[in-house]
Amino acid sequence: MDFIKNNLANALTLANLFAGCVGAIHLILGDYQTTAICLILSSVFDFFDGFVARALKSNSNLGLQLDSLADMVSFGVIPGLTMYKALEPFGAELLGMHYPFEIKYLGLIVTVFSCLRLAIFNLDEEQRYYFKGLNTPTNTVLLFGLYYAFKETGNFSFLFDHELLLILLTLLTSWLLISPIRMMAMKFKSKQLKDNYPKIVLLVGGIVILAIFQVVGIPMLVIYYMLVSLIFQGQLK
């Protein structure tokens, strides 16, 4: 019984990793729906591994390391591969110039900065009720959400038809991962309403966005999340 109690959270973390690996494979193959399902599963496992660890008081250094390693695949490799796939049609061309390498590899800059962000997060003890910079799961939702909406509905074609905009998006989100900007964490510091205004605004607005725009609203929700975080900077501490 103690074995299950001590390792249940780690098992959920490894399930996150497994789902992320499957999602990455299907993304390379062009099966975006399966990748979307895998990302949903990874997100669920990522949430509940921490919840279970706290509930069972089975937190450990091993669990901390496993969590980051699993997130590196699910929320580090997959967004990088998303930009890789988005840039793939442009070959070695950028702004009318031919380069000695295919520009799709620039999309993996997101993966590099995701790794850096996870390492910084592990060493920073301040980020309990807020994040410094955009966390890797949210960044993944933004990038894959944009690409998935484009593939499924044709929306955001203005972005995916222009390689320069995609590279700028890659660089911007890479910077956001390690930026000093405070972003909201969905942890409640107290039960007082005034301490939770940002979360209420995010929740209500998020429901409205998803209800109106559906699949297209997924990346829009992340942009809304960032705007709410910027507006309530003073309360994120």
C-alpha cells in the first residue's frame, strides 16, 4: 500500500510523458487530432500528479525531476515541432533569399527555451502563486492551438502563409517563456474575493471566448490570459 501511495503521483507524471511522446510522433506524421488528444491527456496527468502528491504527502525530489522531464517532452518538444511543421512548407526560402538550411529548424528554438524555462522554474522558489513568464503548457496551447485551428478551419492563414511572421512568433514566444513578466497561476492564496478577481475575470471571459469561437478560441484564450495577467500585475505576488 505504501508503494502505491509513494509512487502514484510519479506514475501519473510518466503517463504525461508517454502521452507527450505519442503526441509528438503523430504531430510529425500530420495527425493533428491525435496530437490534440494527447496534449489534453498530458495536461490532465500534469495537473493531477501534483494534486495527488500533495494530497498523499508523497512529494519527493524524484517527482520534481520527473515532472520537469515529462513536461520537456509534452510541453517543450511538441510546441517546437509545431513551429517546425508550420515552417516546413517554406523550405530554405526566407524573404526571397535562399539559405543553406531549411528554416523549419528555427522552430525548435521554442524547445530550447522551453528547456531553459523549466530549469529556471525548478530553481526559483518564488513562483508559487504566479509564474515569471509564460509557462510551458500555456505556450504549447497557444502555438499548437493556432496551428490546429489553421489546419481544421483555415483561420489564422495570415500567419501561416508568411514565414517571417512564423519566425517572429517563434522568437516572441521563446522570449515570453523566460521573460520577467508575471503571469497568473491558478492557485488560490486565500478565500477572499478581492484576492481572486484576476482568476474570476479570466474564468468568465474564457468561457465566453470558448463558447463563441470554439476551436479558434483556444489560442485566443491564451492571449486573453496574458492580457488579464498584464492588467492585474499588481495583484500577482
